[in-house]
Amino acid sequence: MIQMRWDAPGNPVETVADAMGRELCNDYAKTSGYNGLAVYVNYAHGDETPEQMYGRNKLPRLAKLKKQYDPSSVFGFHNPLPTSYP
């Protein structure tokens, strides 16, 4: 795992670090043995799809549970689950 962090928005390193991180992520995805990118949701950058974070096969059940237990999306920050899928 590679994690880059800076506290001040607009830091000049931010753009370069984002580009490098995206490049590394794409390289890992190509050589991972999976059919595309799969990320652990807690380490997602935020531009991944729900399928990449939660898994295409799991999303229908997770969306149903989200709709049942959190329909107002109280826990809907960062990488929220949808309440319906697809």
C-alpha cells in the first residue's frame, strides 16, 4: 500500500502525487490478475466506481441493506453505498 497525504489544500505536490498515484494504481490493476481494478473501500481515492470498491456481485444485496437500514444516508460520506443497484 502506498499512501500520500498532505493537510493543506492546494499544495503544489498534490497534482503530481495524484497523477503518480493514479499511474501506480493503473499499473497494479494491469498486473493484479483480476479483471480490472478492485480496491479496498477504506483506501479508495474517490474516483473508483462502486463496483470497484464493493464488488459487482455484492452491490445488489448491499444496496438493499442500505435502503432498509440507512435510507436517509446518514452514513453516506466518503464512498457511500447506493440505495438501489442497478
